[in-house]
Amino acid sequence: MITLKHAAENLAPVLSVAAIMLYASTALAQSATQTCGTAQVIPLAGTEPTAKLVIDAPLAAPLASRGVVVIPYCAENMRFVPVFGPGALDVSPRVGHIHVTVDEAAWHWADASGTPLILRGLPPGPHKVLIELVDANHQVVDKGTVTFVVPKNATADVPSVQGVDRGAAHP
Ligand SMILES: [Cu+2]
């Protein structure tokens, strides 16, 4: 007969291994999908590192199947927060947002969500999306361009992602 003490002694190593595996899988998932690291939550002493924009190519599957453009992005050393104006430039850790321009339009929109861009209804053919990482006072600190082709028949054609130009800051 197994006593409660004996069972606990046998169970402890198993639980420890399970806990380590859970931690490892979580860490692995974060490193594979999150390239910008953990968000800073403590005011930084001294000079903050330069903020950088990281852009991925549009997700292939929704572009091919439905012509929907999903562009993941994130920022290093800047948090996306809907706080604006010159007074917010002194916030630490640094905060900002993005400006998005499609096909060299004369206008852009601002987004402080930090969630992937989703563009639906673009006509078939080549397109270009400029993403500018800006500070809280709307000054550009980094930028990149994504070029891609929306297939004529989204259900049949294979998408053509032409590339991601991460701007002068990222040769
Ligand atoms: Cu702005």
C-alpha cells in the first residue's frame, strides 16, 4: 500500500519536470513570435536605446486565400500607447505609435494599438505600405516599407511578397 508520504515523494519530481517543460515551451513560443523582447515597465536611468521598428512580411495564407494583407510589426525600445503631444516625450520607458501610408497616398493614418495591420479590399496588383515609427509628438524615429502583390484571384493565385525594406536605419 502506498502511503500519502510515499506518493508525494514520487510525485514531486514529476511535477517539477512538468513545471520546467511548461516554462520552456512558453519561453520558446515567445522567442519564436516575439522579436521585440519584453516590455519595459520601470523608468530607465540615463539614455534609452534607440527605438527600432521591426516589420514582418504579410502573412502568406490570408493574402493567398482572401487577398487580406496582415502585416505583423513591433518596436524595440518603444511602447505603443495612445498618448500624444510634446509633454509625452519625457515619458520613460518611451512611448509612441505608427503612421501608415498605403501606395504613396498623400494621407496616412495613425495607430497606437501595436496590433498587426489588416488591410482588406486592396485591388489586385502590386502595393506598397510605408510604416513609420513615430514618437508621441509624431516625429519619425524609424520606418520601413512592405511591398507585396494582391493576387487577381485570391483563391487560386499564390501571393507574391516582394520584400520588406526596413529603411535607412536597417541596411
Ligand atoms: Cu502621429
